[in-house]
Amino acid sequence: MLINCVAYQDGKRLADIEPDAISDHLARPECFVWIALRDATETELAKIKEEFNLHELAIEDARNGHQRPKVEEYGDIVFAVVQTLEFTATDELHVGEVDIFVGPNFVISIRNRCQQALLGVRERAEREPHLLKIGAGFVFYALMDAVVDRYLPIIDALEDELEAIEGQIFEPGTARGNIKRLYMLKQKITVVKHAVTPLLESAGKLTSGRVPMVCLGTRDYFRDVYDHLARINASLDTLRETIGTAIQVNLSMTTIEESEVTKKLAAWAGIFAVATAFAGIWGMNFEHMPELKWHWGYPTALGVIAATCVVLYWRFRRAGWL
Amino acid sequence: MLINCVAYQDGKRLADIEPDAISDHLARPECFVWIALRDATETELAKIKEEFNLHELAIEDARNGHQRPKVEEYGDIVFAVVQTLEFTATDELHVGEVDIFVGPNFVISIRNRCQQALLGVRERAEREPHLLKIGAGFVFYALMDAVVDRYLPIIDALEDELEAIEGQIFEPGTARGNIKRLYMLKQKITVVKHAVTPLLESAGKLTSGRVPMVCLGTRDYFRDVYDHLARINASLDTLRETIGTAIQVNLSMTTIEESEVTKKLAAWAGIFAVATAFAGIWGMNFEHMPELKWHWGYPTALGVIAATCVVLYWRFRRAGWL
Amino acid sequence: MLINCVAYQDGKRLADIEPDAISDHLARPECFVWIALRDATETELAKIKEEFNLHELAIEDARNGHQRPKVEEYGDIVFAVVQTLEFTATDELHVGEVDIFVGPNFVISIRNRCQQALLGVRERAEREPHLLKIGAGFVFYALMDAVVDRYLPIIDALEDELEAIEGQIFEPGTARGNIKRLYMLKQKITVVKHAVTPLLESAGKLTSGRVPMVCLGTRDYFRDVYDHLARINASLDTLRETIGTAIQVNLSMTTIEESEVTKKLAAWAGIFAVATAFAGIWGMNFEHMPELKWHWGYPTALGVIAATCVVLYWRFRRAGWL
Amino acid sequence: MLINCVAYQDGKRLADIEPDAISDHLARPECFVWIALRDATETELAKIKEEFNLHELAIEDARNGHQRPKVEEYGDIVFAVVQTLEFTATDELHVGEVDIFVGPNFVISIRNRCQQALLGVRERAEREPHLLKIGAGFVFYALMDAVVDRYLPIIDALEDELEAIEGQIFEPGTARGNIKRLYMLKQKITVVKHAVTPLLESAGKLTSGRVPMVCLGTRDYFRDVYDHLARINASLDTLRETIGTAIQVNLSMTTIEESEVTKKLAAWAGIFAVATAFAGIWGMNFEHMPELKWHWGYPTALGVIAATCVVLYWRFRRAGWL
Amino acid sequence: MLINCVAYQDGKRLADIEPDAISDHLARPECFVWIALRDATETELAKIKEEFNLHELAIEDARNGHQRPKVEEYGDIVFAVVQTLEFTATDELHVGEVDIFVGPNFVISIRNRCQQALLGVRERAEREPHLLKIGAGFVFYALMDAVVDRYLPIIDALEDELEAIEGQIFEPGTARGNIKRLYMLKQKITVVKHAVTPLLESAGKLTSGRVPMVCLGTRDYFRDVYDHLARINASLDTLRETIGTAIQVNLSMTTIEESEVTKKLAAWAGIFAVATAFAGIWGMNFEHMPELKWHWGYPTALGVIAATCVVLYWRFRRAGWL
């Protein structure tokens, strides 16, 4: 679905143009065309392939979707795939995709399986004509920057979740819930990692070394994107490692708790076993058990039993078992 | 066993040729020969070695089989080994091998220990004469692409298996089955990894840096293969890491479950120990135990025992032990 | 907030200058200006941006803060971000930031969210005119060196904390506290690591390879900073690894302790079970139990019970269970 | 001990020569000398050092032995150390060493602490005069290939051992034996790894980049050796990782088994505790316990006890505890 | 403290010279001066700084000590820091430091906090005038070689300690001691690692790539040092990994032992619970319990109890629980 198609000259919006008028504008080197599509159909893809002379493999990638993020050059055209991330209503991560074709005087962005509009990017770019003047390379940067900026709240949400888990990891009785949440969190991080790491690599190629022609004037800007991605990537690595440690700690806490329960069990079992043993002995049916006939026999027996239990209790207490 | 041997010119099938006619066609630079063998015999290997002037070490590798995937250059001839993967009837992974020799005007593919036919590759290639025109390099790409494409359903199956395990990892009483399945899964992943990782490396060499002569015109295509392999490789790494975490989580769940059982055991042991101790005391044979003679002694005793048990039960419940 | 703004010539303090006089001094190539700000406002940033012709992206980074440490070149101006670390009153790590702009004849340092003054740097530098003579590059080094030097006591504090934990890791009953402290410590180390590792990388770029113009004369000095950072980084890695091992050891100790408790529990349970079983048998109500009528029956029974318990106790003792 | 010393020309054996005649043959550029020693004495080493003008440090390494595998150049002479591996009678790994000096027209191999003869290498090489014609570089390859080929059965034996352990890792009651065997296996793998990894690195240097003069004509052959080593190395890495997982799985199985025992213990303890409690209550000595006087009191009591036990048993069974 | 100061020419000792005479000898290019100091004072450092024109940062490093091992170039002077390792009387590792300045015709070694004398180095060097003739570079090598050689017995001691622990890791009841020793051993290895790894890196720089002027003639010698360090480093890595595995194994053994104790506990608890339950039943006070009046009731009861216990014992035995 075509969203819009605008021609720019000297950083200023020239006109909304009809698809058929694109080739006229492409012929004029002083202006460039910025086309935005959404969930492009076969026909649309075939059309832009022909119009802009795009490579078959790139179009195929755009058609199939589910690519890993990348930046590839086909001649003087750059083809980039970036992934968008959104939380669904059920708090799961939904992965969408934006395919971007950048040529000397055109930019085509195709948004797939992704709710967030990229309209804001165009508006913001049009408010800064001195930058938009740079051309297609700047639009490419603006799109990439917009997608990457939207990773930040995702990272924040994941960090908040981890902090929430950490807040109760040392509480007794929470191990079962914690381990489940940690596992779920780790899976989300893996999803984000898959979006970020390959993109980081690709962004690096737009910053240093042999930079594609269309990005030459915006190297400093892509370095900025690279920087954001590097920070996000570092956060993800930290999250991942912390989760690993938290899983270990959770296991340790379970073992510690169990060990404390075992100690309590052992202590009380000991105390009652002693009481029962005494009672058992005085419950034997021997004829000649003189203490059974004493007048104060029973109270004495109860006293002995109670005293033993108290002594045991006190010793277990002192040993930290109770 | 020779499957077929066809000469192509200008991207079109020229003729099915007899092995003896190969040298005639090799002499004509404008056409190339594509030979497919299956579980080649010593004699066949010796023959193609002589006919195409292949290096002894490469032929030896093809003869022995069980090589790790690789792409090697011997002069202007490229020798590639790729592994095929199939699930057997008993759900195990079977590893086959395809050896490919690519020269300026010939391609030889030898399929070993592998059920899947590669016929489809030839058919598809013949349907696209504008690509087949590129020559031996394109056939090489088509073969490699076909093999790599067949990795994808394997990966999907492994991911499904992991998801199935994840679905019950937090269910009590499943730990024993989970750990076994996780271990089996990890072994399968290792098998796939051995097929993919060295190939990824080799595919990289066909894409950038000093690319072999015969692949110069198909660099963009091999980059596509490389991209697929990179995605598969990333999936494998994720699978591997997730399995590692799942094993840890499984252990944690076992420990948590055991700790809960221990708590229950301790609680019930406590409750009954108290009951038994009371009963033991009133079962002692002292002569002067006044309560034994009371009319309501027995019901009172039962009441005391029951009350103690209820109090204990309630306290254990509140502590989350029951 | 402007802290001070001083012009230097030939390594000597020329004069405290007003912001408006800066451009006059910048025009004189033989002197350089060193400006220090703290928590700079929008207006101040806009002003220095214009005055020194700084790049918009660098200014934006300085405005937003929370960057990862880095050293970037914008033309012949170097922009560096370093993080400051301080312990708060509640023993947590507070991360501040110093942004440094270094041009051919100016240095601007902007301190954000950071209690520690950098005044000492200026004083020390002014005491060594033969070094200050080198120019802006040396001031850059002096600032970086000052920040890095303040990492050392942080590392020492973390190492002391680890040593304190190690001191009681083999003590029984401390597992719960240890694990919590180890987890907290690991988090602090992660914070420091985030400040150090990217800076180490950046400092490397100031030492070897293509060094920015303004740092050419101070390569040996930056190598010194690099060296400090490398040492700190190695310490952090060791700390991290040791904590990992300590967590494992802590878990092992818990398991060992529990296993010892289980043994004790088993041993005492066994001893009392035997006593209770004997008592139970002689407490049965059969009519014909001859030993019940013996005169020495009761003492004999007690003796048998006691003897059995002693034998069991002795055997458990020998087996190391008690 | 000198094993043999033969001169070759044009790939054919010229003559067995006496040590004193070596220098005559070295003077003739068209032939080369291949000397094999075994556990060389000081005198022998001193002699070949002088005769072939070998570097002192290389001779010292050959004298001391216990070097890590390496390939070093001293001028136009290549000095290589490779390790041989053999299983001893008690199934332990014995590490020997072969030191190889390769010059433009000589090869010296010194076998140390190693039972396996390298005679086969000479025989095989002499059967292929078209290859032996290549000269000293080919002999170097043949020796290295022979040593590396003997690693393969070692790897197979280690893989078999791992498979044997895997076969019983999920069997109850085998944990103790498994863990011991896994630990022993890991140590053997470490020994093999120490032989293989540094050699892999060195073999890489004989294949690509700046290859030593004497190996220029045999690059493809050394790539073959490199390939074998890479495969072996990958197998070792897999073995190592699998052992790591197996140790984890073994621990999990132990924990799972224990957890099952704990459940059984808890269930039976519960059942008998209930029976004992009932018996204890009816064993109390209260005067007014009407049910004790009922005619069917005893059978009823037995019935109640049995029924309770059966109900409990059934519930535990359903919960999977029994 | 100055130990000695000797001038050499043509590999032979010229004379012990007074500090004041140094500059005279430095002026003669055909001879070089070798100075050894120990725990140098401020004054001594200031003096050699001036005499040999050393860089301030290097002198500062020598003054402060506690540097990480490194090799740095300041102009044509090389400054190296290596760490010495010694076991103290209490079997702890003591870290000392040797700072070495190497110029075209002088070598200065400063030994800090280190008991071992380096006198032996000078003696050995003077016995080999053909090598000492090489000049300052060779002395540098000899010093480094001497320090590195002393690492070997340390490694051997650590390996012996590990072997001793391994010898009892599968013995029951040793877990507590093992874990402590493993942890201590790991800490020692970390200390050695900190001395070796940075030095390995630095030694690499003296061997290949752009080698400092003064070391050009001794590249092969430094490669030898590099080789030793690489071997030591590999041993350390193996030690470290083996300790990791040993800690895991130790935990596994504890868990296995505990699981065996739990089984024994469960089995005996079961046996006695049955006996007690029977005794309890026949200890009930029902009036109509016919078996109580049988003449052979008591022996029969004892028989039933004993038989049940034996059957249970036999079944537990067969199940491997006892």
C-alpha cells in the first residue's frame, strides 16, 4: 500500500507526486524522491523494481521478509533491512521490518508487519531543510535513527522487569515465579539482540572504512546511530549476563532455603523423637518398673520429657537450626 | 553412478551428452558442461579426474567423504564440500555430502550418502536461461543455495522441538523427560552446526576479498547464500544458548520442587510427631495419672491432639509449607 | 554554570577572561583557552557551539548526557565523553559524566551530575608550565588522567568487599548473606565496567594508529592513561570471574552443609527409631511375654536399648555422619 | 640413535649414506638427504647442528623436548615440533614428540619418547617418486601428515568413550561412575587439544600468507593437513562442550533422582505416621474409651487404619509420588 | 641500592665502574654499560633519569611500582616491566617487579620487592662472550629469560596441587576441603596469569612486526621467550578450566553422596516405621484382641515383625538403596 510519494529539492518539499510521475523527477539530478510503502504487494514491488532498476535479490528479500537486519550494496544502490520492535497487548515482543532502498536521488521505505507509523520521520525531516538538503543519505539516516530510537523504551522496559525480579529474588518462596520470569525475559532479550547486533555491524560499515557513496555526506550521523546501537547492545549484554547470574542466585537461594528447612525438620524431628522414645519406654509393660508406682512418677516423667525437649530446643537454637 | 551429463550454451540446454563426448564440449569455450553423479565409484572418480584434470588431493577428499564443509581453490578450479541434512524415519539427523568441482566451463556435483535428489536444481536453473547464461558460477550458486535452503526446515523442526520442551519445563514432574530431550536436541544442533559454521566461513570467501575467478560474476548471489547461512547460524547459536539456559532452569525447577516436597514432608512429619507424642504420653503405664480416670478424659485428649494438629496445620499453611 | 575560563600562553596563565573575550584569544594562535563548565544550560551550550563552531551531534550528546564513554573526531576537533564514578552515602555507585571538547587552541570541559571538582587538575597543570606548554592536548590528557585516577580507589573498595565476602564464604550459615553481597557486588562491577571498557578502546585510538592532530604531541601520555585503564580493566575481569567462582563455591558450600545435616538427621533418626521400636515391642499387650515378668526385665531392656543406641552412635561417628 | 640416512635424487633413492658422507651430498643441489633419528643423544645433536648449521635455540628445543607444537623459521631452515599421541596399556595418553628440521636439501626427523615408528612414511614416499621429486618440502608434509593421521583413531576412541557414557547417563544409579569417567575423558581431551591447537595455527602459516621457501611447492598439501587438523580441532571442541553439558545433565539426573526418593520417603513416612498415630491413640490408657470394649472394636480399628493407609497410598500414587 | 655497574666491550667484561664514570663509557659506541639496582631510591632514580635521559613517565612507573607487565618504547629506549613470582613461607604467592631500561648501549635493571637475585644472569652471560657481544639487546633477553624461567617451577607446583586435589575428589567426605583448596588454587592462578598474559603480548611485539631497534639482533631469542610464555599461558588456561570442571564435579559428588544418604535414610526409616507400626497395633488396648491371648502370640508377632523387616531390607538392597 503506497502511503505517500514526495519529491524534494534543495531540502524543501516540491510536490506530492503520482507514481507515474516518478521517472520525470528521477531524471532531474537536483531533486530526489522519497516514497513510503506499507506491506507492499507483489505488483507494487514489481513496479518499483522496474522503475528504480533494483536488484532481483534485494526485491526478493523485501518480498519474503523475515530477513536479518543488514545493509547491502547493489551497485550504487544501498539496500537496508531493519527490524522494528513493539510490545503487543499481551506483553510479548512483535517483530516488524522496514526495508529501505537508497539510491543517488531516491529513498524507498517499505514497512512490513509493523504498527508504528514512520510519518513522524518525514515531518521532522521537513522541519530541518538545512539537513534534508543533504539528500537521500540523510533521509536514510533519519529513518534508521527513528527505528533505533524506538528500541530504547523496549530496553528500558526489559531493565525494569529485571529490576522487579531482582527486588524479590532474595525473598523466600518466590523462586518458582522468579525462574519463570527470568526465562521469559531472556527470550525477549534474545529477540531484541537479533534485531540489534547485525544492525550494529552494518551501521559500522556506514561509518568507517569504505562507506557507500550515498552515505558519504552523513558519516557523522551514522556514527551517531552506531553509537546508540552500541549502547543498546552493551545494555543487552549486561541484561543477559545479569539474568544468567540471577538464575544462578535463584538456584542458590532455593538450595539455601531447602537447607534451612532440612535443618528445622531435623531439629524438630530430633526433639519429638526423644519425647516419643521416653514415652515409649514408660509405656512398656514390664511388671517391675518401680517408677511407675511412685506417686510423683507421672509428673516427674512429664518434667523429664519437657526438660529434655527444652534443652534440645535451646541447643538447636544456638546452632542456628531453629 | 552417473545421473546425467548435459551441455549448455547461452543459458540453454544444448544436449544430453555421453561421457565420451565431454572433451569435445570442453574444447568449445562458449558452452559449459554440468555433470551430476551419485555415490561415485572409484572408476568414475578416476575418469573425471583425468578428463577435467582435477587435483589429486581434491579427488581423494571426494573419495573418502566425511570432510568438513569447505571451499578450496586448486588453480582455477574450485572444489567445494557441502553437507546435506535429513531427518531419518527415527527422527535422527542423517548427514550426507555433496562435492562440487567448478571449472571455467564445467560443474561436477557428486552426491554421497544422501536421499534428496538435486534434480530440482537443474530444472529450476533451466527455467531461468538469463541467469544460467552466467555460466558455471551460477550453477555452483544454484547447487549451494538448494542445499542451504534445505537446512531451513531442519532449523524449524529443532525450534519446534525446543518450544515443545519449553511448554512443559515449568510443569511439575516433567524434569526427567525434559533433560533427556534437551540433551538429544543439543546433539542434533551440534550436527547442524558442524555443517553450517565452516560453510558460512567459506561462503564469506566467495563474497568479499579475493573471490575465485569462476565466482566473480555471482558475488551478489553468494552474498545471498552467505546471508541465509548467517541467519541459520544465528538461530543455531540462539538455540544452543537457550538449551543451556533451559537445562539450568530445569535443574532449578527440580530443586524448587524438591524443596517444596521437603517442606511438605517436614510439615506433616511435625504434625504427626506431635500427635504421636501426646498419644505416647497418655499410653504410659504410670499408676497415678489422674486424667486417665476422668470421665471425659479420652474425648478431651482426642480434642487436645486434634486442636494441636489443626493449629500446626494452620501455621504451616500460613508459612506456605502446605 | 561557568566555573572558569582562562587563557594560557607558553604554558603560563595569561588571564581569566570573560566569555565575550574568548574569540579575541582564539584568533591568536600562540595561546589557548581552557574553559570549565558544570551542568551546562541550554544557553551556555548554544553559545559555545557557536563560538567554537562545534558539531551539532556532539552538542546534542553533551546536552542529553548518559552517553557511553567515547572519543570522537569532528574535523580537527576531538569530542570525548568520560564517566565519573563516586560512592554515595548509601554505598551505591553514582555515575557522572565529563564532556570534553578539544580543538587546536581550546579545551572545554563540561562536568555533569558529578560532585567531584576538577579544579585540582588546573592547579596541578599550572604548576608544570613545561608540560602545559604542549597545549590543548596536554590539558585533555590531564583531565582524562584525573578522571581515570579516581577509578582506582573504587576498584580497591570493590576488591576489599570481595575479600570480606571471601573471608566468610567457608563459614557455615553465611550462605544467604554471601550470595546477596556477591550479587550486589557484581552489579557495581558492571557499572564500573561500562565506564572503563569503552574508554579503554577509545584511549587506544589516541595512542597508536591514526592519532588525532591535537593529541599527536601527547601520545606517550595517553599510552600511560591507556595503561592505567588496561590494568583497571584486568582487575575488573578478575573480580567478575572471581565472583562467578565464589557464587559457585557458595552453592557448593550450601549443598555440602545440607548434606552434612542430612547425614546427622539420618543418624539420629536411626538411633531413635531403634529405641522406639524396642520400646514399642515391649509395650505390646500379649499375655505371654515372659521377659515382662522377670525381675530384672526392665533394667535389662533399658540396657539393651541403651547399648544398641551406643553401638549405632559409635558406628555413625566412625562413618563421619555425626 | 640414528635410524637411517638416505640420499634422494629426482624422487628416487640414491643410496643409504654414512653420516660422514652427508656433506658431500649436501654440496650437490640436485639431491637431498633425509635423516631419521630416535631419542637423539647429545653427541648426535651436536654433530647435526654443525653439519647442517642449525640454530642453537632450535637444537636446544630438540634437546630439552616437552615443547609445544610449533613451526619456526631460522633463516631458510624450518624447525617444526609435533606431538605424537599413543594410548598406553593402561589406557592413558602418552605424549611423544617429533622434531623436524627442513632445509633446502635436507630433512632431519628426530623422534622422542614415542613407540610408533615413522618408517612407513619413508616407504610410502618412496613408492610415489613423482611427489618425492618435489623435494624436502614434500617429505616434511609426509611426516606431518603421518603424525596427524594417527590422531584420528585417538579422537575416535574418545568419541566412543563419550558415547558409552551417554548411553547410561539417563540410567538411575550410574551418576557416580559417569562423573568420574567424564572427568577422566575431559583430561584426555585436554592433552590432545594441547597437541592439536598450536599445530593447527602453525599449519595455517604453511598454507597461506608468507609461506617459508621450502614449503612453497607443497602449499596445497599443507592445506590438506590444515584441513585435517581443523576437523580434529572441531571434534575436540564438540567433545569438550558435550562433556560440559553431560556433567550438567548428570548433576540434573542426580537431583531428579534424589527428588524422587524424597517424594517416596515423604509418602511412605506419611502413611506409616498415620498408622502409628492411630495405634498410639488406641494404645492410650484412659479408663473410659468405649470403643475398646466393643466386640468388633479391634477389627474395626484395623480396618480404619488400613483404609486410611490405602486412601493415602492412592492419593500419593495419583500425585506421582509413589 | 646499586648492586653493580659494569662496562662491557666485545662481549667481555671491561671493568666495574663507578656511577660517575658512566657517562664516559656511554660516549664510546663500541662498549655498553649494564647496571643493576635493587629497590632503587628516589635519588638513584633521579640520577639515572638524568644520566641516561629517560622519559619521565617511565621513571614514574618505576618509582610507583605495581605496574602490569609491559614493554614500551620511548624514542630508541625500551622500558620493560616484568613481574617476579615467589612462594612465601606460608605458601602464598609474592609478586615482585623488575624494571628494565634498554638503550643502544646500556641496560639498567631495577629489582623491586623481590628476594631472588638476578646475579646468576650476569654470570651466565659473561660465560658466553660470543652472545654477549650482541650487546644490550642480548642482556635484555637474558634478564627476561631468567625471570620467565622462574615461572616454570611455580606452574609445576600449581599443577601438583591440582593433581593432589584430583586424587581425592572422588573420595566421599572430602568435598568441603576440596572446594576450599580449589578456590585458593584458582586465586593463585589468577595472580600468575596477571604476570604472564600481558608479558606474552609484549614479548610478541619483540618478535614480529615492527621490532624495537635494540632488539633487532635478538628476535629469534625473544621468540624463544615468547614460546615459553605461550606454553606457560596454555598451562594456566588448562589449569583454570580444569579447576572449573573440578568445582562442578565436586558439587556433583556432594549431590550424589547426599542422594545416597537420602536413600539410606529413606530405607531405614521405612523398615523401622513398619516395625513400630506393628508394635503400636499390638500395643492397643482393645479388649477383644484374640491373638494377644494365644500362647505363641508374642513369638509369632516378633517373627512377623522381623520377617517384614528382612523382606524390606532385601528389597531396598536389591534396589541399591542400602
